[in-house]
Amino acid sequence: MLRVQLDDGVNDTTSESNFDIEILAERLHYVLSWVEQNPDIRELPLGLCGEGRHAGAALIVGAKEPKKIRAIVARAGRPDLAESYLSSIQVPVLLVVGGYDDMLVHLNEKSHRELRCIKEILILAYASHSFTESGAMEEFADIARSWFNRHLANSEEQIETEIPVISFVDPEI
């Protein structure tokens, strides 16, 4: 797993570029270019997992790069920010949202209807927006791992529960 920070490192609430979905998608596209240049990982199947507005950026990149991305998982995501791209996404998309977050449930259900790809929406009835309830994040991790195992891994491969995490930020974008 390669973990990236798409925000510019400036306080989330003050930096306009952290809320511009196209800029976030551009930063994620830059990460894909980096992956393609890295011989150790460029041949691995690639899935994207994003939360909040970062999920919107992942959906945009999934729409623009269907040959590079094999699956997307969005947790408490804002797929509505990628609304104009939803019907063109070809890769499998899983939307996971906490049942206590009525606004996000509505936005995710609406976006789910607009998707034309393999898709699924799961509402964790006992979870809030941040999935801070006991067991919520663990359940999400199991759900996401299962989705990626189904859509990324070969039948002999399974994604491990313990994964290395690498942070990558490009301050120039």
C-alpha cells in the first residue's frame, strides 16, 4: 500500500487548493506517474482508496485512467464532487458510508445511482462520519480489503492485513 497526502501541507481549513477537486485529482495523477516510473511497483495492480473529498479525486482519476486503476473504495466519501465523471467510470467502485451521517448517505446513494460500472454501496448503520465508533474502522478495513482482493488480486494472491505505508507528497503541484 502506498499512502499519499494529497493536501498541500497547509491547514485544511485555510488552503483553497485542498478543496479544489481538480487540483487534488492532478496531484493523484502525479502519484500515478511516479508509480509508472518505479520498476519495483509499476506492474502491480492498482486500486485507490480515498476518504472525504479525496474519494472524489480518486473517482476522477479512475474515470480518466481506466487502464491504470482496477478498483476504487471511498470511505465517507464525497463522490458528488466528481459528479460529471461518475457515468464514465469503468472500474469497480465501492462506496462505504456511516449510517449516522444522513447527508453523506444521501450523496453516496445519489452518486451510486449515477455510476455505470460494477458498483456497491455499504452503509454501516452504527457508524458516524469519522467511523470512530468501536469496531467501525476495523470493519471498514475488512470490507475494503475484501473489495480489493476481489478486484485486484489474482486467485492465488490475497492482500495482507499488515502492509507497509509510504507517504508521498509533491509540494510543487
